[in-house]
Amino acid sequence: MPLYSAGANAAAAAAAAAEAQRRMREEEEEMTPYSADDLQRYEFKIIRSATGRFKDPAALRQILEEEARAGWELVEKFDNGRVRLKRLIECRQRDATLAQDPYRTTVGMSDGQLAASIVFGVLGGIVIIGLIIAAIVNSI
């Protein structure tokens, strides 16, 4: 494959990923309408899982139990990678006593860590294949 073609493919993939993120943000903004009272009494956050961890009911239950310690409760599950939570604003007063970050927004690997793992895995595979080929060529 010519180098310019690989660059064009990478640019197209990056544009597609950016568009998918834009659509997800739009969906998150439009899915649940909030009243003025909601916005005065509650704070909201979205937790993301790059590996689709919310597909597993036991994992989702565990994460929601952890979040409940900080006062967060489930509002909606978008998909296997995103859930929206809310908590009363008064819960902030207990944040200093928590052993966890009450404002975490990712569970497990972040998108960047997942991408890095994939890249290093592919590169590692290429290196191993190269070493095997070199060993075969040297033994001939």
C-alpha cells in the first residue's frame, strides 16, 4: 500500500472516530431532559468504559455500588460503554472522607490506554514475526 494511501486511510479513520464521538456527545445531551429543579438539586456525570464493561451485569452492579458510596445513583445506561449518574449536591460535603474519587469518569482502561495497548500489541506482533522470519532465513 502506498504511503499516501495509508495516511489518507488514517485521516479518514480519525475523522470517522471524531464524528462518532460528536454523535455520542449529542446523544448524551439530548437523551435525558433536566428540569430547573434537577439542575439546582443534583449534579450529573457520565462514566465511560472503553472496553464495554457495563455489558456484564455483575460488573455494572459493582461499579454502581462503588459510586453509591459517594451518593451517585444510576439515571440511565446509554450502552455498554456509558452510564449517566446523578447525586444530590449535598453529597459533596462527604467527598473528603471517601477513599475514592467521587468524580471519576472512566472505569478500567481509558480510550487512550486501550489504543496504546492495541498499537503496542500490533507492533509487538510485527517484531515477533520479524524475528521468526529472520531466524528461518538465517537457518537456511
